[in-house]
Amino acid sequence: MNDNDKKLLKLFDIEEDSVQSFNIDLTENKYLISIVFNTKLHCCPHCGSINLYSKGYSHGTLSSAPINNKVCKINYKIRRYHCNDCNAYPTVDNPISYKGKQFTKTAIICILEGLKPYNATYSQIARSYDVSTTKIIDIFDTFVQIPRKTFPRILLIDEFYFGSKAKYKYPSIFMNFENNLIIDIVKSRTHEILSPYFFQIPKKERETVEYVCTDMSFTFKPLLPTFFPNATLIIDHFHLTKHINGQLNKIRKRIMNNYKSNKKTLYYRLLKHRYKLLLKSANNIDDDTFSKDRILEYTTTENGILEVLLGIDKEISEAYKIKEEYLAFDQCQKENINTCDKEAELRSLIKRCKKSGIEEMNELADTLETWKTEILNSFTWIGNRRISNGPIEGKNNYIKKILSNANGLTNFERARNRIMYSQNKYETYSSSEHKTKIKEDKDPRGSYEKNK
């Protein structure tokens, strides 16, 4: 064996002493490697007898990590024996692969590392190894099964859309606010799923949770005293801003529909195509850049268009002012919190909503009344960071991309492992095979008649 062969053996993590012969051929798009292993059995793995006789070689093919972006296949021969005492035919373990796997150990590591980025897909990896997507999925399921993390001091809870074909369309995601780690993903946000899940977590662990930040869902509020008795519930202020914008948008649509009999009217077209200016913060409205607006047919600024929008109807104008009052209420800095009477400001905002006489603003007033304590709790800082679901919303954006790139992951457990593996920075794969198999989420096949 020459020096080049020895270097190649190191590349494939193969011990020189375990190889009898080694050969490599390069075709147009593939590396073909032939190896004969000389490792021996000294006793029968079934009965322990040393009465073994060689019965030639067992043959097989393994997929190795690509070389220079070219597929690499290894054809190997490994000794096969016959035990005269128990009549078994044992084979020497292949030193470069796991039993029953069609990949080298190095290839498996490369596959799992390749699946770490959020935009990697099983099919993309499969093409680079010239194997089926199913085999790559099997590797992932075997070596990546992420355990739940310990519940943190500050727990963020949200949900994301899993898919229209899923039994549970909105899984819950739990995150640690302080280190941005995903703690766990549970298949549903319903009481019948979450209650047993929280119950199986040790009581001492749940009692360490000091804050729970979530949206205005009535799912989590009644569970808090039972499962997190020491925790303060916080409503995520970004969700509340989104809700208020949603109420303003409802008013915009209602007023717009008053003009739908003639969709070419100025007011209809403005409310249809320029409504996003109503939802922007007044601080972000541009009053300096002039350009010709194709609907107004004259040169103006964003602020100029906004003034026309607010002049269309008094309800839109009043709802916009209420939205801006909330944003001013919400945008308090940590250093100023002790000089602000947030409870009085919130009471004033609720009063203004009721006084407006606008149906959607009355609904908003009821929401603010219901969640008043939790809204005031949102003015809590840890260090220089205000507690919010901002970190979890950022993860949700990547989760959407993971599900989209995979054209929808229908198996929840696999999707959970994929998301946590990709999005938790230091999450890694197991060095040994997991015995628990990922079950496919498929309905059992019904009765059928076999073609004769």
C-alpha cells in the first residue's frame, strides 16, 4: 500500500492495519472505492466458541461523504465465518459503518451536519449522496431525537401554524427568554394536550418559573395557577399592538365597503391600496420624501396621503388616534418607568375606546379591561431587555421557512426534532443510535380488494 493510499485511508477514518487491499477509481461523476478488510473474529459472538472457520467474504456497498462534490461509493469485502458448535455464520463488524446502515460513520456525521442549517432539505442531501430521501430521513430520525430542556425562569409561549393536513394545526412552542433556546414544542395548544404535558414535569421545576409571557389566549391563563403557581403572567405587547391594528383594519374595511358600489372612486382606492399607512406608527411616516402618487395623481409625501385617509371618515380618524395613544403608552423606556403612571394611562385609553362609540373600539376596550393586569405586567425588564415574545417570533419566521422548504413536514415528532436541532445553536446529534423509532403520522389503510 503506497503513501497516497494511506492518506486516503485517513481521509475515510479507516485504520491502516484493518485493510488488506484498497483501490479507488474515478468515473465522470463518481468515486468508486474497493476495500477488503482483514479484521478477524477470535470467538463466536453467539456462543463464545473459538471453533470458527472462514467461509470467504461478505460483500456490501456503502455511501460515503462526497469528494469534490462527487458521489462516493465504497464496495467492501469483510470476512464471514462458520461456527461448528452453534452452526451460526457470523460476520466481522464493519469498522467504518453502523450495523444495518448503508452509510459510513463519517457520511452520517456529514449528513447530520448538513441538515443543521434551516434551509437544508432532506432531498437536497439525498441528491448529493445519490440515495433516496427516505434513507436520509431514516438517518435523521435515528440520530436526532432532542429531549425537552429544563423549564426556565422566564418562559415564553407561542404557537405556529403546522399545516392544513395535520391533526393538530397549531403546536405550542416554549422558549427561554434569557438564552433564546427552544425548550420544547408540543403538538397542540389545547387544554387536553397541555394539561397532561405540564403535569408530567416535576413540580419543583415548574415552581422555578417566575414569568410566563404569551398572547391573549384563554388557553394558558387558567392553567397558570395550577402548573406555575409562582409565575406572573405577561401579555406580549407586540401581540397587543397587532390586535389593535387588527381592530383598526376592521374599521377600514367596513368604511371601504361603503364605497364598493363604485370601486373606481378615490376613497375606495385609497382605502384599498394605501391602508398600510394607517397601521404604521406616526413616528415612521415619511414627511420629507415627495413623489407622485398614482391614485391621488399629484406629488405628495406619505404624511400627505395619511392626512387624506384620515379625512375620509371620523371613525377611521378616531381609531387611528387611539392606536397612536396605545403606542405612546407602550413605548416607555426602563429608566422612565418609575415616573409613569401606566395604570392611569391604560384607564384613560379604555375610557377613550368606550367614548368613541365605535363598535370595534368597544371590543378593544373589553379586551384591555380583561387583560389589564397582564398588560401592566408587560412593563418588566430583565437587565436592559423588556420581556416579550420577540425572540420566539423571530424563531417562528425560521420555522415557517423550514416547513416551507420541506414542502410541509407531516410528521410532528420529526418536525419538532428538525426545528429544535436547527434553531438551538448548540443542539447536536447523538453519537449512538436511538432505539425509539419515529412513527409515521398516517391513517391506517382501509379494506381493499386485491386485483386478481
